[in-house]
Amino acid sequence: MRKNVFSKKEFVDAASKKFILVELDFPKGDPDLKKKNQPLAEKYKIEGFPTVILFTPEGKEFTRFFASQYPKSDEFLKHLDASLEKKDLD
């Protein structure tokens, strides 16, 4: 996901206009970083990777999904926009 979506300039530019982007990594090869981020995985009940969680400005979660469902930047951005529109209708 990092290679095909998260690192793409067009994704970062478009997504950062509407969202604050935060990445927490849980690498298999870096046990210290994994341990450092583990409390957040527990707090947000992460069940698989890569998980994307969208929050309101007040910090309330309004949706989550597995990033791998949208393996291309344009698909991912469309899903983000649709999620934001749906949140605004609720």
C-alpha cells in the first residue's frame, strides 16, 4: 500500500486537503517500533493491516476499512470522498 498509494504525491496532495494523515507502522523487522505502537493498536482495536480509520475533527471514529480494498490511488481517494460524504449525511 505504501508503494502504490501512500507514497504517491497525487495521493498525499489530494488526501491532505481534507484529512490529517497519520501512519503508524507495525513492522515485523523492527520489534521496538512495533512495541511502541502496540498500545494504539489495542486502543483502536486494530484487527488487521493495513487498517484505515477516519475520525471527525472531534476525534470520533466514523468509519474504518482495510486499505488493501483500494489498491490504487484513484480508487482510494474516491473511497475517502465517498466516506466523507456519507458521514456528512448521518
